[in-house]
Amino acid sequence: MNILVINCGSSSLKYQLINMSNEQALAVGLVERIGIEGSILTQKVEGRDKYIIKQPMKSHKDAIKLVLDALVDSTNGVIKSMDEISAVGHRVVHGGEKYSNSVFVNDEVMKDLEECAKLAPLHNPPNIIGINACKALMPNTPMVVVFDTAFHQTMPEKAFLYAIPYELYKEHNIRRYGFHGTSHKYVSNKVAEVMGKDVKDLKIITCHLGNGSSVTAIKNGESIDTSMGFTPLEGLVMGTRSGDIDPAVIFYLINQLGYSADEVNNVLNKKSGALGISGISSDFRDIENAEAQGNHRAKLALDMFHYRVRKYIGSYVAAMGGVDCIVFTAGVGENGPETREEICKGLEFLGLEMDTERNKVRGKIAEISTKDSKVKVYVIPTNEELMIARDTKLLTSK
């Protein structure tokens, strides 16, 4: 069984074709600048040179058509015909309260995705466009949607509710949802496997650290709390997002400084975080380079990021009544030894001991705490595409 995994952004599209008999990716690709001049598709296949196509793509339908053509290309493809694609799994950011599991695409689901678009206006619309494009091009192929919010639907009310009038939750669904759920689920299951233990017997804190970042408390295999909230803006200091902030700052910006609501939204989502503090970049590599050259604001941005992650870890230890292991994943988490070390400083009271040599690792599974550390620390590269493919296989097999 080959499953095509599609992850649509507003002007980009990531994809993988995965052979589920051995869970190996036959092809991995990225389409960029959809609807923009300079559209390009890059496909990677193990043992081959990159396959690059540069041609105009006016829409996501054009992009997906090009993806399918690349997969069956006589020279650069990996399958002979579209019939070899058994199903398509789509990443969808927001499923609201209704969806705690992955589901087949049907008219009711599509209607619900449209309704959830108001909760994730930057993410759900392109996700929906991608699904519709695939349906048009592959009308007889089963389609499954996998939600970023689904894993966090196990949070108790005390964790997901805001202390605002209860009617706002009941009538308008204003609550904490959490995101990056597919990643948190994957790495928590993977670390349990690596430790040789049942995930249901563990207390795990997973740190998905990238341009967008979140921390999740996972007890007995279930998410009981997570740092992102009603939107992906809440929680940690991120690349361009402010994370936690006193809501009164918003009123001050509007009432005293004359900002519009849209301007506030733009500032908090796109001009804040590590970019806003450093004034340099939202890319942590650029900020680390500037810090190495003595830039104070760069150092401050990194210090704030490390501090916020450490605070969330500490709060989740309290929420779970302990912790067995801490996992670092995603771009910064997987490839930032210095970041991991700085975050874990001050957690020694938990019985956590970092191993400096073991921590010199990037992008691969590794235990980076000492052998005697009471709390184990791991690097586990995330694989959201594989998680989506597994859910798609599970549903289609039934």
C-alpha cells in the first residue's frame, strides 16, 4: 500500500509518497511559490539527483497535478501509474472540538473544515484547497484528514478552558485547542519504543521547537496540557509570535497607540517573538550567529526562549506529578545542542543530568542525558508525514 501525504500551505505544498509495507518514503517533495512568479517543484528520491521542475503554477490544483506527474514520470518517478496510490492523507491544522481522531473526507467533514477556518484563518483555507484539488484529480481515491488538534482533545476541562464567561465557550467554542498534535503524538510513541516501555506507563514532556513551538504534557499516552491555545499564538516565545502576553497590552496598543485590530494581530503573529526581540531574524541560526558576535539583543532573544521553555517544562512536571523523560524535536529541537543544554540548565533538581558529549547530535534519535540521570532526555526527529500515513492506512484498512 502506497499512501500520498499532502500538507498544503498558502503558497507551498509538502508531500511524501510512503510505502506502508516498510514505512519508507519513496519520494519526498516540496512545491514553492504557488500562484507567484517563480513556481518550483523539488522532488527527492533516495539514491538519485533532485528532480526539479520550474513552471508556472497558478493554483494548488496545478501544483498537485504536477506532483502526480512527477511521481509517475518515466525517468524521475517512483510509480508507474496513479493506481499505485491507495489513499491520500491530508494534514489539517484545526478540527475544533468535534474531531478527536482522523476521518474520511466527505461533504459533512468539508463543511466542518470550512466552519473551523475562522479558528485557523491562516492554515485551514489552504488545507481545504489542497483537499479539493486532490478530489478533483483523484475522484476515486480515498481521502483522509488528520488534525493537528486531535491529539489534544484528551485535555481535561480545567486545562482547556479559559477563565472567561462560560457562555463564550458553549456558544462560540472559545477554548484552548493546542496544535502540533501529530508531532507530539509521534515522538511520544517513538520515545516509549526507544525506551522499551509502554507509553501508557510514562510521563513525558515533548518539546516541539521550531519557528512555531509548543510543549506538551503527556501522561499515560494522552495529552493533558499543551502550551498553544485557542490559536498557535499562545505559549512559548517563537520565531515571529509573541507567545503568552498580558491581554491588556492589546487594549493599550489600540486605545493609547492607535493600532487597529489587524495591526495588533500582525504585530503579535509576524513581528514579535525572537524576531521582535533580536531585531535580526526569526531564524534561530541567524540569532545564534549574532549572539556569538556579542549582540546583546540576540542573546536576550535566546535567553527568553530558553527560559519560557524551561518554565513550561517545570509547570508540566507539577501538572503530572513527575516526569520520566523529556523529548526535543522539530527544527531547533533536533538540531540545536546549545539550545537543549541551555533549556535543561536549572532542571538538575529533578535528577536530570545532561551528557555534553551525547548532546552533540543533530537530526537523529539519541539519548542525551547521562546513564544515571533519573529523568531521561532524548532527541527524537519528528515524522508527522508518517503519522498521517499510519492513520490513513488504519482507516482505509478498515
